Amino acid sequence: MSVVDADLVVGDILMVNAHNLASIPADCVLLGPQLGGQLRMDQASLTGESDLVGKHPGDVVLSGTSAVQGGGKMVVVAVGVNGVADRIEARVYADNGNSDGQNHAIGEIHWIHGGTTV
């Protein structure tokens, strides 16, 4: 079943896997992996990381990232303009020629990763 982004609300439960979902439509928290393997994500669109990132129960899975291996059950915690990807995009485009917008976007990514440098 395909999910339209506009139909998602906070609290919805999504089942995703690398075979049926190219891109995560909302910010979520992973509740648990599907049987048979850990969920691994491509987060390059947000963080520039070239390596796949393994996710464990309780980890944040950001909108705009892609499930490339495994699958899992997750709960939606933010949608649309409240999601990290949309907030980063808004800050970058609000820049108006000043690098502060990009610095705020980098700070947003830094915060999501628990203060680790990416």
C-alpha cells in the first residue's frame, strides 16, 4: 500500500522496507526491525554521509532518507513543515545571500545526531 504524505499525522504507524519504500515520508522513531535484519538507511540527502546507517529501536528516522536494507515498524513524530528536512530547507532558502541560513541548517543536523559531528 502506498501512503500519500498529506495523509500522515503524528502517531501513525508505518511499516517500511527497502523493497517497497524508496523515501521516508515523515520523521519517525523506529519501534522495531522486521524479522530478518536490521534497518539500514541512506541519509546522504540530509547529512552527506556516504555510508549506510544502521537503525535500532528508539532511533530517529528522518524524512527524505531512504530505506536500503531491511525494514521496520515506526511511529510518525513530525510531518510536513515540522519535519527536520523541511526545517532545514526553510532555513537554507531563508538565507537571502547570508551564510547564516546554512549554518543553522548544519546546526539542525548536528542536533538530530545527538551532538556528534557529521
